[in-house]
Amino acid sequence: MVATDFKDYYAILGVSKSASGDEIKKNFRRLARKYHPDMNPGNKQAEARFKEINEAYEVLSDSEKRKKYDQFGRYWKQAGQGWSPNGGGAGFDVGGFDFGAYGSFDEFINELLGRFSTSGSKSASQTYTYSPGTGGSTKFSDFGNYSNSSGFKNAARATSADHEANITLSWSDAFKGVQKRLNLGSEVIEVTIPPGVKSGSRIRVRGKGLLNPRSQRRGDLYLKVELKPHSFFQFDGDNILCEVPVTPDEAILGTSIEVPTPDGKVSVNVPAGIRSSQSLRLRGKGWPTLKGKRSDQLVRIMIVTPKDITQREREYYEKIRDLRSFNPRSYLSQIKL
């Protein structure tokens, strides 16, 4: 019997399988506050949900555990444990299989998932790094352990034909979409990267994976996207975020500033009295979505003070200080233990 007590940790935390570590942490904190026993005294359902949330976060926040969970699903805890070809594996019943045909638990579980999955296994026994090559093509840095008939070298006991590799993109290529030429050793293929991919996105290339020695068919190649860090933009969930500095007088009086967006600069009105770290929302100026729309761009305003000022500027600042009626620390007089 195949285990049926599988917990979808991504669903428990309300995130996608491509979610970043920051997204996972953000959702975990929100849910943990909501279902914490202190917030729900005597509520057994909330207590159970809180334990489930913690269990999910413990796995998805650990890169090694998450990798095993993504690769082996419900069997992730057994991965890497002791393996007995004659006696079964890792303490669960998988009756009816010829264990002697497998050299390790990883081999067995990859084949097992391939047999029972109706959507196609995405597991991979090793991850390869995609890096720029010469002559306009790109190469994977290591193709050891696989058969020559699929463009790989040194055939081993690979039972899962699907394969995963990493591909690093610039923000510009990821935003606009791009075609990449991949050198797989014995063949060069063109892959279309759609607009709007993010770190953690997976791109499926049908029939370009490994050769399954049992079926003599090639599996699929899954390209896992990683974006190079950008000097100005970062992700905030589905939206993108940037920080723009303003001077104290601009923050007090209000102003109009030019802000870069992925497709050019736009004029943004900064309201009078804005505070440092407050954000302005530029609707539809963010990242492309799967539905063909754009998310929002958040502009975080940071009030900065000059290090060097002229003598005249100093005189005016001193006048403002002498005339100022606003005391931002007035509430401190009421603070006590």
C-alpha cells in the first residue's frame, strides 16, 4: 500500500511551489499569529492548525528538507535512510515490487513516483547549473552519470527520466522573455523563456530529459529559474519594490519625482507630510502575471539628510529649528513601567 497521509505543506502555508523563502516566512508569520493558542484559548481546531503550520514551516524553511520534500513528496522523510533491496525500504509497505532491481532508496522512490503519478514526475536525482558558454550557446556544467543516447555520459542506474537544471537570468530577460540556446552535449536546443518568470519558476521542456533505460523514452527537462540580484528592484510577493530617497523639505512640502519602472521612468507625486518608509503604489507597473496583466510597483520613500551643508543652509535650518512647533517626542513624557 502507498502511504495516503500526505500533507501538502505549500497548501498549508498558502504559497505556491515556486514561493521564495521570504514569501514562505511572511505567510508563516501571518498564519502563526492567527492560529496561535494565545489568540485562540481553548480552541482545539486552532491548536491543531497551529501545529500543522509549524510542521510545514519547519520543512519548507530548511533548504535541504524542502529539496527532499519537492523531490520525493510523501516519502521525503525516508530519502537517504537505510536501504535493503530484499527487505524493502524505510519502514513502509510497498508490496509487489522487485527491490533487487534498485540500487538505492532514491532509485526506487523515483521509479515509484513515476508509476503512481498521473501528472508526470518532476523529481531529479541531481541538479545541474546552467551557465554561459561560447559561440552563443550555453552549457550545463556537469553531465556525469547519464547515458550517451540522451546526450549524457557514463550511464548509471537512473530510473527517473525527468531532470531538473538551474538557469540564471537577468531581470531584463525575465521581464521581457527571451530565447536561450542550451547545449545538452550531443544536441543544442532553443528554449523560449516566457515573460514574467521569477526565482523558483519552473519551465518544462518536453522530451529533453534523461533516457529511461526501462522504457527507452526520454523524460522532460525542468529549468528552475534563478534571477540575478538587481541594484534597484526587489520582489515583495507578486509586486516589485524599490526605495527612493527624498530630502526633508521635499517630505514636508511635497514634491514630484521621477521613478524608474521596468519599462521606463514615470512621474510620481509625493504628498506633503509623508514619513520615511511609507510606500506609494504604482498600479500596473510591476511584474507580468500569468494572466497577462501586471502587478504593482511599490515605491518606498526614504527621507535622507545631507552630510555636508553650506553656511547659508545651516542658518536656515537653525531658523526652522527656532520656529518649529512640532515635537515628535512629546509622547515620551507619558512612558513609564
